[in-house]
Amino acid sequence: MSVEDPLTRPSAPPGRRAATFSMSVLPWLLAGLSGVLGALSMPGPGLGFLSWVALVPLCFALQGQTPRRGLQLGAVAGACFFAFLLYWLYTLWDWAGLLIIPGYLLLVGYLALYWGAFGSFYAWFNRRLPVWAMVLIAPALWTLLEFLRALGPFGFTWGQLAQATYRELPLIQAAALGGIWIISFLILLINYLLYLGLSRHRWRYPALALIVLGLVWGWGAARLGRPLSQEPALRVALIQPNIPQRLRGDRAYLSDFLAQYQKLLARIPVGSTDLVILPESILPTYVLHDRLILGYFERYARERRTALLLGTIDARPTGFYNTAALLSSGGTLLGTYDKVQLVPFSTEYFPGIGLFNRLGFSRWLPIGRLGELKRGAGFRPLEAPWGRLGVDICFESIFPRIGRALVRRGAGLLVTITNDAWFKRSWALPQHLAFGVYRAIETDRYFLQAANTGLSAIVGPRGRIVRRSAVAQAALLRGQVQLRADLTPYVRYGDWFIYLALGLLGVAGLWIMTVGARHAVPLPDKPSRPSTDSSHRQR
């Protein structure tokens, strides 16, 4: 019996090689491509238009896949997306040392699981639902997963699809109806319709996408064209001192930092401003307990006849708090707000810090001790003679529910004080500001952000950036805003759109259990192994 020489064995036909490539390699490449395109669409690169097509490759990759393979492909796309999007975490090397590497990898891996969950559920629904149903189910599934990612003490909203479109004001006005979630739903919907058009060679799907975009754009343009209700004007000034992060915690530089604030504050004419806003944790001292420093700011408020909002770490018998303090134009303390949503796995909040310290990991950190801060009592506005200020601190502005809670409690103006100097000149800064645009639209409030090194900005209630500072430069931004009283549907009714998305998924599940099982697309059979029987070989 002759034995076939493997060197002379004929290679697979070109068609079979192409099919093998498309089945085994191409889905992974498409998934990775979606992740990269999605990251490029985010603030920083500034290619927001890519968001409308970024997930089309992922939809092709998930075509005909099992839920298990969908999980893997979605996770690959998510890992590429977040690895690129959050590259700026490397700037924390100066404070976290080598531990930033496993921290970065763990965060990217955790966030990628949400994309993986989308891929898995998408594949499961896609085999059991007709196309017309998937047009709504795929965006609803994505939106619900983004919402879940924002919940709890470990909530992290960075990388929402809607972030990419923060400059497309007519298209994002719908956030006033149901929050940022509506915009993420819209973006996924357009991506899916384009995928259907390409995969089925039917023009009606892209046409439907254009119609949807046209309707949303038309409604948004009409809203932008409507004049704002007239409310009393408030003259504001935002201070950006540009103090380097490596130095700002060193008490040896306290007098130098104070002089920098004094220089910028001196540029504001007497009686020309109603509210001056300084950034988060302005000086390496407990300002509210340092009579020399606090005395200066009290005198300034009295002499310049202006209220003054500043950030400081506050030491109390119950612990340390990240605090915003409001001084009246008479120099008296009107009230304080303590940060509630602390940054997890940081100097603010670190679960399991006792074990971390016992294992000796803390000595590897140049930054010092972790998890030092206590949570504030709740989201409540600060009372001022001319109205209520909805103040949040740094990380808190990325959560829609916080801005909504402050406005529901009477805030007529939203203010974020922050220190983004940790992230130097990276894309983290415009990505952070993009959330402020959405908070303004969702609540129909002016949004002010005072940052140490940037970006500081004044954002109008329809999301238009009225003033914006440069990065890594000392700056003084001045403008007029209004304390507004109107309530948007999102403020009134909250996350109703999420409940609608959840309802759609529930109805789809019931339909599958009762009717859809008969219409499910069967999984492809595994190819049988070629027989080794000699008679078969002879044939």
C-alpha cells in the first residue's frame, strides 16, 4: 500500500483557503478594528464621525456566531477599545510605579467584559429574532450594558458611545429627553442599519438610517433655535492656576501656590463678579482650618464683593473629606459639599486596603497611602443668596444621575471643580469635559468646570462651549450665566429610557420562549472528520 508523501500533497483550493480565513481569522480582525475605530472616535483624536460606523465591523464579526464565540469577539473588540482609549493611565506611573501596569490591564479587562456580554447576547438574540426586531434589540442591549457599567461604587462611564458626538449639538439634544443613553442607542442603531445594508445589499436600511438621523437632527436644530427663558444673570470667573501635579502636594511650595492664586484673582476688578470658582483641592493645607490661608480668601471675598467657591481636603474627627466650600461676598462660610462618588482604587477609595497594606504593596507606591477619604452624606446643592449651586467634584461629573439629583434638589447651575493634572496633556482632559456638555443638555443648566491645569470651560444649557481654556496654562475665564429653573424630561422622569430598553429585551425574551424557538437559526454542524477507511480513500 502506497503512502502519500506529505510534501507532494495538494494544497487546499484557493476558495477553501479564503473560506477558512473568513471563518477563523477575519472575525477577530474585524472585532479589533471596531475597537480601534471606536477609540479614535472619542474626544482627543477628534474623529467623532467614526462613531457612526465604528461598530459595523463588529456586527460582521458576530454574524452567525455562537454566544460563546460572540463573548470572545466582543471582549477582543472591547479590549482594543479600552486599551487605546485609556492609554493615558500611563501618566500615573509617577505615582503608582510598576503597579500601574497590572492596574491598567485589570481595568481594560474588566471593561472589555461589557463588550463581551454584548457580543454574547447579540449572538443569542440574532439567531432567534427577525431582523426588524434586532434593529431595536441590538441598541437596547448596548444601552442597558452602558447603564449597568455606571452603577455602584465601581461605576465607570468612560467610553460611552455618546462621548464621541459631544460636538454634534443638533444630534445630541435628545439627551434632554432621556439622558446620554438615548444618544448611545442612536449611534448603535445607525451602525446596525448600515451593517444590514452592507450585508444584505439593501439600500432601504441605510436610507432608514438617514431618515432617523434627519429627524433627530431636525428636532435638535429646532431646540437649539428656541431662545432660552430669561433668568437673572450671574457673573462668574473661573481660576485655572496650572500647578504641576508633582509639586501640588508639597507644603514647601504653599506660599508659591498661594501667590499664583493671588496673581490670577487680582485680575478680577472689584465688584465685577458674583462668583469666583477655584479648582479641586487648591493648596497643600486644610484650608478651612488654616486661619492664615482661609483669612486671605475671606478678605478677598469681602473686598471684591464676590462669593467664592474653592476645593480643599477637610480633616474632621470622622476622617478626611474631599470638600467644596462656598464663601459669601461677606466672607462667611455658607456651606460645604463633600464628594460622594469616590474614585475607586485610588488615594480616595481602595477596597481591601487593609489587606493591600498587610501584603506590603503600599511601600511600592511613590504616591503614599491609598483609600484615605470618606464619602459625603449625599448629593445636595449649596445655598447662596442668589440661588442653589449644584457642585460636584472631579470624577462625579461623568455620572448623569448626579447632575440630575442636584437639579431635582433645586440647583440652578452645575459646577465641577477638578484637578486633572494627574493626566498631563493627554486625551483624558477633553474626554472629561465631554461629559460636562451632556450634563448641561440633560438638565438644561449652565455647566462650569474649573480645573487646575485644564480644561476649564463655560458650557451653555444646550451644550455649546462658550469659553474654554488651553491645557497646561494659567487662565482666567469670565462670563455670564443664568440660574435656570426649567426641568427637562430627563430631570423629571429620570432613566425611563433604560426601563424602555429593559422592557424591549424582556418582550424579546418572552417572544423567544413562546414563539421564536420555532424560528431559531440552527447552529452549524461541526464538520465530520474524513474517514480513514481504505475503501473510502480508493473512491
